[in-house]
Amino acid sequence: MAESKLPYFICGLGIGAALGILYAPRSGEETREELRNRANEGREYVRQRTGEGREYGRERAGESREFLKKRSEEGREYVRERSTELKQKAEGAVQKGRGAVETQRGQLAAALEAGRKAYREATVTGSEPPADTVEASEA
């Protein structure tokens, strides 16, 4: 069955080729030249778009670098500010602690001195220390 349709196919192919040649708007040479020109235009278009894409990528990369540089500088500045604040707070806490230690040291020294005085009075006179001295040394 396939053999009976083959001659019709070949005949149709020949008629189509003949009609194509008869009705072609240009000669073969002109058509090939037009195809070459169109291919060159397509190639040039692709090159142009590729160049634009590269340039766009470079611009975006530059913007990204600038953005990252700006953000890192902002981060550094934030860290500097926070570290300065923390140093000041720490220095304030240390000064406050020193003040408290000095106050306690003074109170302890006064209490020790009151105790020594009371002891001396008690050993020299041989009597009990006055009640107000005992209360002062307990405070």
C-alpha cells in the first residue's frame, strides 16, 4: 500500500518545487544574499544585547559593592558608638564601685578606731566602755 502512494508524493514534490521557482520573488543569489544579511543582523543584535547585559551586570555589581561598602561602614560606626557607650557605662560602674568601697573602707576604719578606743579605755580604767561607744562600734 505504501508503494502506491510514493509516485504521488514524488509528483507533488516536483510540482511544489516548480511552483516555488516560478513564483519566487527573487533569484537564488538574491535570496542567499538576503539570508546572509538577515543572519548578520541577527548576530549583531545578539552581540548588542549581550554587551548591554554585560554592562547592566557590571553596573549592578558596582551598585552592590557600593551598597555593601556603605552597610559595612554603617556597621562599623554602630559598633564604635556602642563600644564607646559601653566603655563609659563600665567606667561609671567602676567609679561607683570605687566610691562604695571607699565609703565602706571609711566606715570600717571608723568602726575599728572606735573599737580600739573602747578597748583602750576599758583596759586603762578597768571598767566597761560607755553604752554610746558600744552602739557606735556596732553600727
